[in-house]
Amino acid sequence: MANLSFKLSQALNRGRADKGVPKSRAEILLALLRKRAEAHRQGLDEQERSLRAQIRWSLPIEDGENPPEPPQAA
């Protein structure tokens, strides 16, 4: 029975590997935008307001006088 229990726990662990972990800032923003749209659709005004604040907070802010350097080609 212990062997079966171990195999089951290993299978569950493999199924969970890297699930739900955003790969980039863009994925985080996309998820927030989808949640905000759904809150709007369902008329959840307070939740939508909260999600809008999270979206604003997570957006990158660039200083117009000191733009970021473009990525270097590898």
C-alpha cells in the first residue's frame, strides 16, 4: 500500500509542476485584465475597481527623460 501511495503522490506532484506560475509580466497583466473584464460583465463594481488598481500598479512606468536601453542581441 505504501508503494501505491508513493506513486500517487508522485503523479500528483508531476501534475502540479509549474502550474499557475506566471512566466512573464505580460501573463500577469493578461490574467488581471481577464479577471477585470469578467468582474465588469458580472457587475461586480468593487472587485472591478480593485482589479483596475492592481493593473495600474503592475504596469511598468518609464521615465520619458531616461528611456530604458533596448535589449542587446545575443
